[in-house]
Amino acid sequence: MAIQCGGGVKRSWKVENVHGLYRPACPKDFYPLPRIDLLVDSTGGCALFSATYQRLANKMFKELIEKIMEVYVDDMLVKSKEEEEHLNHLQVAFEVMRKYGMKLNPTKCTFGVRGGKFLGYMVSEKGIEANPEKIKAIMQMSSSKTIKEVQKLTGKVASLARFISRSAYRNLPFFKILRKVKDFQWMKECEKALRDLKQYLATPPLLANPKVGETLFLYFEVSEEAVSSALMREEAGCKNLVYYVSEPEQQRRESWMLHVDGSLTSSAGGARILLQGPRGVKIEITTKLDFPTTNNEAKYEALTMGLEMALEAGVK
């Protein structure tokens, strides 16, 4: 590193291991966050819950997590399947907190409730339900007038996808509109899809929580526009819904290859473009550049011409 000082004096220093100056002060945290769906599934079916909202370290409760507790970032939940054991579970959790000197904010704690909101879902002894606030937001939406409003709608629907059967098929009209940014128009098809979606969400399904080691059943439905599946578990001779998965059918993309080369001689510059497509399609152009250029500029010009040629050929 060199610095020009006053009076024309130039001084230089050799700098080594710059990274070592800040590494101890900013340690990297490679701790992976647990999946929200797995945590929510583990709480469904419990009779009582107690939740606090403080930032917690998983190592403090490592002996309790997945047994009587669930922790995600700054949310903590004590769960029990039977009322009689809930007080004992709370006592064990409080003993750990006392050991580490942790204090709770009483205004952010709830105790002994039979159901509540956890990580954006409603969990209870009955199972897992969609958040009524998210459903209400969709129920109150009117016909979209702009692309941004459609994007908001698809975002809200995506947060409820696990509760919506054939969600990709139901939401296909909305996604089709997003492809037409320059020519936006809310069609009758979109209005019907929004109306049907509201009617479906008026009585959303209740999801059962799976148990470790049990057999689950997977059912598929395939249409021209989407692939949908439902994950079920069997209990007492009845099949209960665990999860919905739905993906839009994607058109198979054809591969094209573009080869370009540009060069400069003492007299002129030139460009050669070769576009190769499926089923042996070849488009080749050689052209002379009638303006002053460098060797690199000739190559860039060839690339630009090649891309324009690909667009004219309808390559996507």
C-alpha cells in the first residue's frame, strides 16, 4: 500500500493478513435454522401450550427440545399432550431458565392455553390450522388492478399453500397474468379463480401432525397444467390429511447454443455467428464491420449480433 504525502514524499507499507484484523470481532455463525414446517408439525396434537418470546440459545434447552419444548429464533413453546404433565414440563423449563439466569417478560407470555399461534400457524390438540389473519387478508381482497396487486395476492396464497388442495391449478390464472407485464388485464378467468379460492378458504382443512416412524400415504393427481399430491396418515381406520403439495407443469425448454467470434485485421474487422438449435437447426452469419474497432470490440459486436439473431429466431 502506498500513500503520496505532502512535499512529494512517497511512502509505502507492506500489509499482510488484513483479514486477521477483523476476524475475531466478527465470528461467522454457521448454525442452521430448523425448518418451520417440522417445528409446527411437532406441536400439533398437544393439549396445552405455554409460549414466551425471548431470544434463546438452543444449547440451553438441548435436553428438552423435540420432547417437551420447541424453540425457533426468539419463540419458545412448552408443549404437553396431557393436562396433568403440563405443570411438570413448565417446572423443568423454568429450572433451566433459573440455572442460566434468564428472565421472562410476563406481558409476552401465555400459559395453559389449548391452542395458539406458533410460527404463523394455529396449533392445537385437534391439529394444525391455517392462520385466520392470513385467510382474512385474502377474503377481503378485491379484483387486482395492477401487477403489484397480483404479486401480493400470489404471495399471500403461497403462505397458505400447504392447506390448499391443487393450489398450483387454482392459482394458475394469477401466474399467467404475471407473465404479461406490459399488457396487464384482469380477465374473467382470474375473477372466477379468486372467487373459487375465497369459497375454498371459507372452510380450510385441518391438518394432522405425523408421528415419527409411522407409514404415510401419498396420493397424486396429474393434469395438463399441474401436478398435485396429498400426504395422508391413517388412524383408527380413517385417513387424515397431513400436507398438500402442488406444482405447475413446466413446458420443456429446448436448448440452443450460440457461438460467436470477432476479429480485427489491418484493413477491417469481422464477426462470425453460429446459432445451433434442436433437431439439427443451424443459422450461420459472417459479416464485415464497416467502422473502426478493436479486437475485443469486434467480439462484443459479434455477441450482440448473435443475441439479436436469437431473438428474431424466437429463442427463449
